[in-house]
Amino acid sequence: MLPRGHHLRNVTGPMKRQHQASDSAKHYQRIFTSRSEEELRVLAHVKRFMERLSADAVFRTKLCEHVENPIVVSKEYGINVDPMDLLPMWHTKYAKHRHTDEMSRWPKAKAWDDYLAEMIANRDLIRDAGNTEKSNPRFHAWRERQMRRSASELGVSADSVVHAIVAYELSQGCSVGCWFCGLSAEKFQGNYPYTPENAALWRKILQVMVDLFGPASQTGFCYWATDPVDNPDYPKFIEDHYRITGHLPQTTTAVPLKNLELTRKVMALHKKYCCITQRFSILSTKVLDRVYDTFTPEEIMGVELVMQGKDAFMSKAKAGRAEERREKLRAAGKDDKISKIQNDHATIACVSGFLINMVTKTVQLVTPKRASPRWPLGYRIYAEARFTTAAEFRAVVESMVDVFMPESVPAAEVLSFRHDLEFSALSEGFELEGRGMKYSCNGMSYMGRLGRLIHESRTTASDVIGELVSGGEDIFLVGQSLQSLYDNGLLDDDLGREGVASAG
């Protein structure tokens, strides 16, 4: 972290990138540059087939009805690929061959799976790009704890969460009003326009993030409980983000056809800078048809279509409005299934860091959380504060790091294990079990007592160490064991539960 006396650089004049392209951006560029134009053309049509297969129940039915000659279905839908070349992707008889050596019999299908594997690897590189070990060690340790906690708390959602360090909202509320919104976005109330004054503050805010968190600031994106295309100046804001951080933020919109000129501007920026994929959320099959009528397969090869329609093979997060819908169905004695696929999708939140709204000039410190009555939107809020200037913004962020991100277990804090973990005493230690993960804590003579003290006594870290040391245990070993539980995100730090880091 830079010293508090450090002065902001003047960024109101000509802007220059402060960082080189991240590993994730370089990897993303190679996904496309490593393939020939013809290979990308073929992939674009395979992509369209797979999208239609995922989203459209009528398309799936027609494939089954023409299983011996499925190309007639592809032709009907204007997809330039023979489904016989993709049998492991859609035919139950051949699904067993997917991800095996047998896939060489279907080179187009294998090419698609190779592409998907590269995109998943890119997602993991984006998560790695949030590393601030050198630029901000305290924030780094806090984010690492959140990632380890998430791994055993969020279930199937955990792998897809990149824990970006910051998200910016350039609007207040959202005009779309998706019934399943995991963030329960409020109605649209206005934008942050790109006036000279606002633009200057925006650039200074971006520069503060660069100053405090270095290249990890590149993980930022410019929406949350908002839709990017609600703000007509959105392209200007994200190009500033590129010029100052060196990375164009990801864009996800649920209304790509609302302002087609704006959408095409954003697409052009993504093509120009080629940092990260762009996404359209597709709310129905009718919307999908309109998108396909508007864009060729080649035009949206670099755009991920997130299928949200009722017939799509896509689960809805158990958070926000989607969970409210389930609760209403259950209360009425009805089946609470609200999507084709039902799995343990805990949250759509993906930031472990700062949520900044430029309209209200607020900063929240947040992290993904399994949605609950306490945190119904699928993320925990540690703190919130306001700012009016870049200097105030910097002070707020530094204060949140100071207060909520101790690198070691605070001695005066009451200890407890996370409430979602099941505690089991062992003869020489204890176990903690979460969703799909089990932690065995043993190997030291005091480990069983340590586990019971935390689980049962609700006492402070200082008292726990004192009791074990008074019984003859080594203070350094006990401290190391406690620190290990802390670093692995096993101690409860939820505000209001007297957990670790509950200051404020």
C-alpha cells in the first residue's frame, strides 16, 4: 500500500496505460489468433448450433424427430454445420465419447471442446489477475481467505466466481427488470453522465485503484445491479478504464438490441482491444431469434450468449428475485422448479472487494456469499461509505482495508467456526465439513481442545491461546494453528455474529 501522504497523479490530461496486458488478456487473444479464419468460421457455426441446442426446446425436439438426417434441422435454422459432425454433443448414444480419445472421429466437436477448455482456463487466469500480494498484502490476504471460504461454501458456483477486486455501477437501478435477478436490481433511476466533471472524477477513481492495487485493478467491470446499455455513455467510460488500467472491462447486457448503435460500439471496442469476452443474456427464444437475425455467427463469435429463457439448460441462482419466486411457489404448495436445470447455484456475485456506485458516490466492501435471510442477494457487505472526491474515495478504501483486513487473527475477537461448517470432534483433533470439502485438523496434542474451545466456548483468540498455553502447550505452535484456520477461511467473520473482523 502506498503511504497516506502519496498524491494522486494528474489524469485529467492525456491518458496512458499504466500496465501491460494481463496474462488473462494475452491468453484470450491467443484463443483467436492461434486459429485460422476458416477455423474460427467453423467454430462460429458450431457455437450457434450449441447455443440453439441449449436454449431452444423446439430445436431439440426437431433434432430428435430427424435423428437420421439432422442436417435438415440445421438448414431450417440457418446453421452451417452438419449435426452428424457433432454427435457426442447432442446424441445420447454418442455422449459417452465426449472428452475421450474417440472425439477425434468428430473433429468439429473436438474443436469446440478445446475452445471451451481454453475459455475456462481464461476464467481462472482472470481470478489469478486479482492477486495483490505485492501491491497490497493485507487486501491480498483478505481476498485469499474469501476465495478459500467460497470453495467450501458456494457449492457448484465456486468455480465460476472470479473474485474480481472491484465493480463500478454507472447507473442507479436497472431498466430491464428480470424476474430472476439474483441481485434484485431496483428500478432504473438515472445515469452517471460523461460530463467533463464526472469524467475527471471517474478517471481519478480508476487511478486510485491502480495506485492502491496495481495490475489487479484490471479485473474491474462496470455493472452490478445495472445494465450497461442503460447508460448511453458506457463506451466512453470503459475506454477510459482501458487507457488507465490497461484492460477493457467485461460487458454483460440483457438488452443487446435496445440500443443497437451502442451495442455495436461496445462490440467494436472488445474487438479492438481483445481483452475479455463480451456477453449477452438471452431472456427468451424470441430474443435469441432476433439476435440471430441481427448478427451473423462470425460477428458474435467472441460474444458469449448466456441462455436465461425458460427452456434453456441454465440454472437460476438461489438468490434475489429467483429465490423469492421459489418461496412463493412453495408457499402456494406448488413445485418450486423455476428453471430447466436445478443445481446448487448459490450466487451470481463475483466480487471480493469494492462495489462502487458513481451515481450515489458510495463504496461497499463485499464478497460472494451463499444467499440467506441475512444476505438474500448472495453477497456479504462488510462496510459502506460515501465519497465526493477522489481523495475521499482513497481514504474510504484505505480505511476499509485497515479495519476489516487484519493479516493475523485479532487477539480480542471472539472466535467461532463458520456456521455452514459441520464440526466433528475426533480422538486427536477435529473435522470441519462443508459442501464437498472436509478439513481434518489433527497432528498436535492440543488440536482437539483447540477445536472444542472455538466450537463451544465463544471466547477470544487471546483467551483460547492463554488456556492452551497454561496447560503446557507451545504458544508459537498454537498461534500457528489458529492462524492456519484463519487463513483457510474457516473462522466466521460475518458481521453481527461476533466473528473475526467484526469491527465497525
